[in-house]
Amino acid sequence: MKNEELVALLKDMSLEEKVMQLVQLPGQAFDASAAVTGMTKTVPERIKRLAGSTLGIHGADKIRQIQKAYIEQHPHHIPLLFMLDVIHGHDTVFPCPLAQGATFEPELTETCAGVQAQEASADGVHVTFSPMADLVRDARWGRVMESTGEDPYVNSLMAAAMVRGYQGTDISAPEHVASCVKHFAAYGAAEAGRDYNIAELSESTLRGSYLGAYKAAIDAGAKMAMTSFNTVDGIPCTAHKRLLRDVLRGELDFDGVLVSDFAAIKELVAWGYAKDEGEACERAFEAGVDVDMGSECYSNHLAALVENGKLSEKLLDEAVLRVLRLKNELGLFEDPYHGADEARHAELALSAKSRALARQAVQKSLVLLENKNNALPLSGGSIAFIGPYADERNIQSMWAVNCKPETNVTIREAVIEALAAATEGSANFASAHFAGGCTLLDNDSELAFFRYHSDTFEEDNKRLLAEALDAAEKADTLVLCLGEGMLQSGESTSRTQLTLPAIQQKLFKAMAATGKRIITLVFTGRPLVLGELADYSDALLVCWRPGTEGGHGIVDVLAGRASPEGKLPMSFPYAVGQEPLYYNHAATGRPRPADAAKPSLFTSRYLDCPNEARYPFGYGLTYGDCTLSPITLSANELRAGEALTASVTVTNTGARTATETLQLYIRDHAGSRVRPVKELKTFKKITLAGGESAVLHFTVTEDMLRFWSANNRFESEPGDFTVFVGLDSATQNGAQFTLRS
Ligand code: BGC
């Protein structure tokens, strides 16, 4: 449809029709089996007939039927929009976003997002509520799992990559879906890591750290954005006029559809920001929210507010036009079914090619934290795989809404497959034993959706432990398969303890006491306090929520068929009391002396814990052993418009091939605002065979030095800087240069 036709269509619509384009109904209004539920009351027929979009439904035939019936009865035959949370996979589930952050490989993430779009679109989906571009700094917040981590630069690359992957160059193509960037803004800053809480952050932190990744997604063309559940400066983001109209639309130039988060408009009443749902409608609409997801504020109140002149019809028309434009860009006026096609979906879903991609993504996302005496890769002998994740199928996250756990590959399955495929002597384990070891959760654990309780908890665990000891006795090496439960990370899963369930820690101790070599795998959606696990494991591998090909990808790395190369996208603390913990924190007036032997009285420190992370951002071992030469600079002065080159020689002194990620950080020595101690500006991945070396050159330019200055704009300030190139954020491999005006 041409723009004039859309405008003509809009002119012809009644007030009620227009308002209803801005109403998004939970899927169960149309289909009882929808993934997303809400709005407990039955939705009145008049709303169902006209509501412009829905969420939580998929299934090509089902969507075709709903769409057909809807269009036929709609006064202007305007198609319905179908949205879904396709976060890290639809049929084929890729590693969770935090794990994808660990790959430092946006190209890979773009390809994975492309597959998600193909599968979801063939299954009838038009829009995915992804990427979640929220910067995260506090591991107590369960939704860190849905973010790509604590670094604004990595997040920006990843958010843009996801948008490109989902949308391609033309969202009307059947293999693409529209992307909705979320949650605007600063949802990741929820105070104390408690979900749905306020966010307290300064304008300069918001600008300098938090907004960048949303901007990157918008610049990449995201067609939609979603508001967040938190407040900023005391105002709920769903009614934050300055943030939504001035910053998002004005400064970030977003001209797509802005949707509220689920029921967030109605929740303005609970926040005490609106006295009732009518006022909530008025506040959110005035602030610039186009679509009301999951509440009845717009459907019940918007028309009256326009009629009595409290809200302008012009603003209403603009919002409706944005929705119509999105439908048009998706090609729905010509083909209301978009990509929905059962046969195509069956062909695409979990194809061998997509599974191979998912397996590669798992291999690249695993982070090796410890590898004492090269305990990994495994090198023969008898191995016992022990623990609740040894044969666990739920290795996706709670945000893989269409995942069929039976299609996930467990560790046990992958090991058995590897043994069967191995020719005499070629396997990295001669024999394998398996034991559950303990229950995954402590009894009466509170989870995202329910409380876990087992009446036979004690007996079960006694038996499981006996089986584990039995299996351990038969083996030389124990691979302990441990981790958080699937519903312990994700939405509404804030925690004040970042340890594994006590029952798993008990299992770990019993296994460590056998004196056998211990390889520990940790399945998790967030950084954990690893404590004794790190102390007493010979090797420690973070497996995240790996998705469909988890078992294969992990066993590939254990067996040495692939070398680990993941780098932590979030700092792992010594203690929960360090949270929020992030490498790019501000300098302090009283830094603790770097030399631990010097007195640190009245410096910024903890009495009982280091300031630093146990495992810092950017850290991760490989099966090689890469060392870097001191950094050299092509010049020690820089001016705007010029570039200088920072070079290092990287040598893999190990015997095995390794893929390393060289990270360039910059520190600004003095600025008009206190500056972070270090900020990642670029990185390069390189693969080196054992003994091989290479010289890598990085370009440093003035724009890398810009920040939200005391002039309240992004600009660089002349002065001294240190540029570091290293293998993680703790690197001290630096050289100084001066920016001249
Ligand atoms: C979440 C969003 C999600 C939406 C729709 C909300 O509870 O915060 O991230 O996209 O539900 O499912």
C-alpha cells in the first residue's frame, strides 16, 4: 500500500477502530493454548473484533485461521499483527543472550537471529520482542540472562546484529520478522537487582552507559521498541514523556511503534503515578506509548479522552498510522499471512543446518574459568558424568517459549553418541558412567512460576548420592554437571544468593573428597559465586543455558573436538555483597593500592573481600596459551581526524590451536566528569595454531574518547589517556598518549 492509501484508510476509520489498533491482546483471547497469558477477565467481543495486535500465539495454520476470520469481520479488513518472544530461538534454540555475549561474535549472533526469524515467521510470527538491549551490572537480577552483558560496546554490537538478523533488508520477505528493542530504558538498573523495582541512575550514567545499545538497535532499523517496568528519576518509564518523546523519538530518532511492556500501563496505578486506569491511559499516551500490551487502559479509556479533548486526535492519528505503517511494511495488506506456512515451517524447524549452527554457537559460548594442569580436554580413561545436569533436558531458558525439551540434546546423549561414533582408541574417553547425584533444586525452592517441593526429597537424595559414589569409584575423572534451575533465571527471578543449590554443593563436596580429577560444568543464566567449586575443580566450564545443541557443543569442547573461546560478558564475583559489580566502574578518590602489601586503611575497599571480580569481564581460557608482547603505539599524540595504531604481538605458546579475543580498553586520566577506570572500545578474534604468532594492529581515533561530558553532550576532551590491549578487562598492558585539541 502506498502512504497516501494508508492515510486515506486512517481517515475512513472510526474513533473506536483507531483506538483498537493500539490495543494488544494476550493470545489466549484468540487461542486457549497461547504461550503468554494475562488479562484474567474474558475480553469483550467488541475488543476482540478490533484489537490491532496480539502476543503469544504461533502455529502457521492456527494463525492463518485466526487471521482469516479476523479480517473478514473487521470493518476495514485490516490484518491483525502477531507478536511473540523469540528471544534465543524458536524451534532451534541457541545459547541464551548472555551466552551469546560470551562469544564476542556479533556475526554469529546475526546468523542465529536470521534462523530464529525464518523458523518463527514460517510459524506465523510477525514481530519478535527482541533484542533486549538492557545493560546489566547486577547478577542478582534474573534477567541478566536475557542481556548480552555489562559492556555497552558489546551490547551495542549484539543488539544491532540481532536486529539485522531478524529483519534482513526487507521485513515483507517471508523469512523475516520485525524486531522490537526493549526495555526502554535502563530496566537493567533495577535497584538491588529486584525485578520491577525503581532505577536510580544519573543522567550521565543513563546517557553514557545505558542508552547506547538501544540506539544501536534503532540505528540498525528496529521497527518497534518496548517501554520498561522500572522508573527513572521517579517516573515510570511507561509514562516518561521526556524519555519517550524527547530522547527516544527526538534524539534517538525512533519512528517505529512503541509498545508498553505487559500490563505496564495499568501498573501506573500500583506505582501511585496515576489515580486510576483512565489517568494511566492519559499519562502513557501523552508520554508517547502507541500500543497498550496486555491491559485494558487504552481499550476502555482512550476514545473518551480523545472525545472530551484531553488527548489530541492528531497524536492518536500519528500513533495509529505508525501501526498501519508497520503492518504495511510487513506486507500484511497484500499477504496477511506473511510467512505462515506449515510445510515450510516443518522443513525449516530444527533443520540439520540450524542444529549445526546452534552447536557451533554453544562451542563458542562456553567459558573456561579454570584448567589446572590442562585437565581439559579429556584425554582418555574412564569418565563419570555426575550431577543433575548429566542427563537434563531443560537446558534452554524460560524465554524459549516454543522450545520442545525433547529436541534438546543432553550431555549423556552426546557422550553416548560420541562413544558409538569413535573408532578404536580415538575417543577421548574409553568408557562413561552416569549418575544424577542429587536433585537439581533444594526442597521448597521458590522459582519463577512455582515452588518446588518433593515429599521424597531426603530418600531420593540419599539414593542419588550412593549412585554417584558408585559411579565415581569406576572412573578416573569426574565431570560434575551442576547449575541453577531453568526457572532460577529470567523474569521475576531475583536472588540474594548467587550460589548453587545447597544440595548440589553437598554433592560437589562428596565428589571432591574422592580425590579424583574434577571437571565442573556450570549451567547458569547469571554470574555465580563459585567459591569452593572454583577452588577445588581441576577444570571449570561455564555452560550458561545452551539450548537445543547443548550436549553436543559441550561434549565437543570436553573432548577437544572444539577449543573453548568464550569470554565472560559479566564479572563473576567473590561474594554477592560486591554486586552490582562491573569492570567499567568509575574511578574513586581513594583507590586501594594496587600493591596488596601496602596499607589500605581509609581506601575504597571491603574488609572481607577484594574489590575485583573473582573472574573479570572478558576473561576466559583456551586450550592454547596465548601471551602478548607489550603494547606499542605508532604515535603518542592524537588529534581529531587522525588515527594512531596500537600494536601487539600475540603468541600461542601452547601446543593446541586456540582462538583468542584481544580486547582494547581505554582509560581517560582526567575529564569534566569522573571517568571509568577502563572502557572496552574494540576487540579482535584471532585463531593461532600452537607455536604460531601474529602481530595485531588496532586503530585508535578521537571518537573512541568521547563521553557524556559536563557540557551534557558527547565529546572528547584533550588530555592524557592510556590504551590497553589484553586478554581480559584486568589487563595492565597499556601505553599512554595525549589527545591534543
Ligand atoms: C516481559 C517482556 C516480554 C513481554 C511479552 C513481559 O513480562 O518483560 O520482556 O516481551 O512480557 O511476553
